[in-house]
Amino acid sequence: MIPKLYRLTENEVKKVLRFKKPFFSYGFIANTMANRVGYNRFGIIFSGKHTKTSIDRNFFRRRFYDAVADICTTGTHDIVFVPKKGKTFDRNKTEDIVSFDKDIDFLKKLVKK
């Protein structure tokens, strides 16, 4: 997990979704916006349509925060990750976990540039 300093609040997520520059991967959209705080801040949105249970939501949210921990201090953007419509995640399916990690790694490379 990353410290709260590097996470976006609900109001900040809404602001990023309003004034965004999107990057796309197979299963995710990364919405970015420049900030003035001197480091990257992250958010991820999982709805009930993307995961069946709160256990799955928390599992993938924690996995996401662990994956982006290494790029927290390398930029000055607010980044919100949103799964594409129809994409579902289940923590019991290994192919879902592998595709999730692959999408996040791809978007991390795009956002770093």
C-alpha cells in the first residue's frame, strides 16, 4: 500500500475525471491531470459492475496500490484508473489477476513518459 499522501480523495477524483487526458490499455483507462504538489497521486474506481464482492474490490485496489508504489515520486500528475465497460475482475481467477497486472504495468509505462 502507498501512504495516503499519494492517494486521491473523492473530490480530487471527480476533478480529474472532469479535466482529463486519457491513456488506454486493453482493460483500463488512465485519466491524468497535472498537479502542483510535486509528486504523483493515484486513484482507482471499481464499481459493483466490475467486481462481485467487496472482497474482490479491496483485493484489486490493494494490488493496484502496491503496483504503483514505485512511481509515486517520479512525476507531478493526478492519475485515476477506471476499468473499461464490461470488464470484470474475480480474485479466484488467475487469468483476471494476470490481465490486471499486465494492464497496470502497460499504463505505468505510458504515464511515466
